Amino acid sequence: MRAMILAAGRGERMRPLTDHTPKPLLKVRGKPLIEWHIEAFARAGIRDIVINTAWLHEQFEATLGNGSRLGVRLHYSHEGERFGQALETGGGIATALDLLCADGDDAFWAVSADIFMPQFVFDRAQAEAFAESALLAHLWFVPKQPRHPAGDFGIDAEGFATLDGDKQVYSNIGLYKRAFFDGVKPGVHERIRVALDRAIAARAVSAEIYEGPWVNVGSVEQLETLNAVG
């Protein structure tokens, strides 16, 4: 099973830092934020990782290379170079599906590059069970955040994600199947929320709460706080 790290965003809220460095390459506790994810995937035995890029895309390969230094194989989907823009989460994943499913698997991990969750474990057994299920996606939520008090989705008594109820915050970590993106055209700018709403309404998405440390790094102040602790 492969994995995708979503890294194509411009990082507007973190300017001027992101004027010259893509947000995923900003350092958190001594190493680029994206490397925390790569290392976690490597520990889980995931050797092939797809990274989508747009803003300052050349810096990713210059910094990470082919992944051999980190014990993985990196594959790049350069959206900015191919389409002239970042394609957002839904469009970005849909465009990279052939890379993600190149080994014959139709299930894969996806995580946003700009979250920091150093204790999260990409569980291989759980991923394999998901691949054998009828679900289209399995998501991790985190408790409501001060910056996002309304939340995104709920979880019902059977473990299915819901569009109502006591909403928690989508952590930007999930397992997906290729069929989840059947309604998303490659090369088109589209948020993943569109497909999520559709699949959740069809009760094809399960979810759980992640209680470990998690930060959506969206400001210079948040980055400074993380590095002060480290």
C-alpha cells in the first residue's frame, strides 16, 4: 500500500516565511515538517510515497531527493508544472491515482503535509482491514479546536462519519480507496470536501477520534511555539 502527502499549498498565512520556502519544508524541531510524515510512513513499512507540489516545487526534490536517505521511494506529482496551479486536495489526489495505485492496490493513505502529529501511528493491520472492507474511506478526527470550534463531521454509534451531530475536526489523515474519487476529474481544482460529503451521505465512510498531539500548522506563531517546545 502506498501513501500520499499533500504538499501543494501556497501557505499564504505563513508569509513571509513561505515566500521563499514551501510550508512543508519549514523546519519543526530540527527537520522539515514533511519529513516527520515520511519517517512515520517508513516506520510503518510504507516504502512508496507520492508528494504533490505546486509552489516552489523544485525545492522538494532538491531537499528530499528520491527518498533513499529516508528509507523510502518518493514519487512526485508536480501540479504547478503540469497545470499551472495547485489542484486542491480532491483534485490533487485524483490526479495522482495512477501513482498511488501502481502496485495494484486500490487503497492508500493520505495526509496533509502541514499537520504535526509526532505520535500518530500508520497502522498496517488497520490499513489492510480497511482495504478488504466495503468502505470508501476511513478518517481520523481530533477534538474541536479553538481555531475551528464548529468542527467538520460527526461519528454515529456504529462508527460511521456523519454530516451532523456533535461535530469534531477532520485531522487531514485518512485511508481512501480509488473508487472514492470516481466523481473527481484528474487535473481539475476541487476540494476533497465535495467527495467526502457525497460518500458520508452514502454511509461509506467510517471514522475514529485521535487524542494524541496534533497541530494544523497555519501561522508563524504556531511554528514558533512548536519549535520553542522542541
